Amino acid sequence: MAQTLCEMAIEVLTTADGREKTALSRRHAATWFATRDAGTPLDVGRGDAPLRPARPEEPELRDPRDVPKRKPGSPQGRIALLHAVAHIELNAVDLHWDIIPRFANVKMPLGFYDDWVRAADEESKHFNLMCDCLEELGSHYGALPAHAGMWRAAEDTVDDFMGRLAVVPMVLEARGLDVTPGMIEIFRRAGATSAVDALETIYAEEVGHVAYGSKWFHFLCGRHEKDPKDAFHTLVQRYFKGALKPPFNEEKRAEAGLPPDFYWPLAAQ
């Protein structure tokens, strides 16, 4: 009997090794889209997602204040930067699979599942691109300590569907649109063409992930007769610690369906 989409998601969430997790993620995404293309989509089903996903023994996870500051001008600093991006991408794989079983009790169109399976598939590719870049530089994912706070947004919004969409794609992933061009420039100056190519792929595809968040947030606001901007401000102030940090990539944010009056009122002055 075919697995449900929720069962597939939970299988990814409970796989610890990063390369194994992302290989499984990509296989399950391919299965989902094959059944969609055939007109016989899998059942979404139901399932209990773990509060925290399985993780490899390394990297050592530390409080964000205890992770060493990166100095990207040096080779070791560039390795640390790639390692940090790999860690973000692995968390993103789990975040995008987690939203499926976590909120499976809410009736959603099949397009919602298409978007988050596609996002998880792309994040899986991004993690592997970063791992390849690290290995090219003689390092690997797990070689450095990493940020333990990445999953906090998921735990804080464990029973708030709109809160999850507001904080994860529309705040955290939108932040990636702001900072990635600067990272690309660091690796371009260093002549690290593999890293530049990988980060440009990530930058192009992350716009879509922010857009999925905005689209489905607006969908739920419409369903519940809420004003999207007011709801976004309320939820971000509830779940996101601190102010949003400018400068903002207004062009890419607009492309992803995030107008300035959503984020500027929440910005650090």
C-alpha cells in the first residue's frame, strides 16, 4: 500500500544523516509529483510529526551567542559561512516537510502540498550543493559548531498555522533574500566559482519559497476574514524575537509578494 504524504514527511523528519535525509526527501518529492502528473495523487493522510527532527551527531549545536563569529575574508571564514548556510538549508528541509503533517487537520488545496514538497525538494538540493562546496574546500557539514536556535520558530508555532507561515517563509526565508547577494560577492571576490554558482541557485529559488509563504498566508487570511497586514504584524510580534533588520531587498521581497508595509513597520530603527 502506498505511503501517504504525511507518512513520507515523517520518514524524512525522523532520518538523522543529512545526505540520507535529503536523498529520501528528493525521492519522496519525485513520487508525489509523479502521482500528481498521473492524476492519481497520494492521500495526504494524517500523522504525528516529532516535535524536533532527527539530527546527525555533528555538528555540535550551541546557543546562537556561543557560535564563533565568522570572518569571511579568510579561507576558514568562507568555510564557516558555507557551513552556516548548509545548516540553514538542512533545517529548511525539515521545516517544509514538517508543515504537512503538523497542520494536516486543516483542509487545504492540493496546490498547498505541491508548493511545500517542491520547496523541500529544492532545499534538499541546496543542502547538497553546500556540502559539495565544503568538501571541495577540504571540510564537511558537521565539522564546525552550529546554531541551535534554528528550530525554535517551528516549536513556537507548533499549533499556529498562520504563525508558522508568517515567521518561517515570510520572515526567516525573506531574510535570506536580503543577505545572499552579499555572500555571493564574498565568494566572487575569492574566485570560488562553485560557491558562487551554488549560492546563485539558492538565491533564485528562495524567492519562490517566500512567495509560497505569502500566497498561503493570504489564502488563510481570506478564509478567516482577516486583514493580511494586520495579522502578519500581530503574529510576527508574537513569535519572532526582536525587530527585523534592514537593509531589505525590496525588489526580491516584492517579487515574492511581500510589500514594504508588511516589514518596514517591524524594522529596527
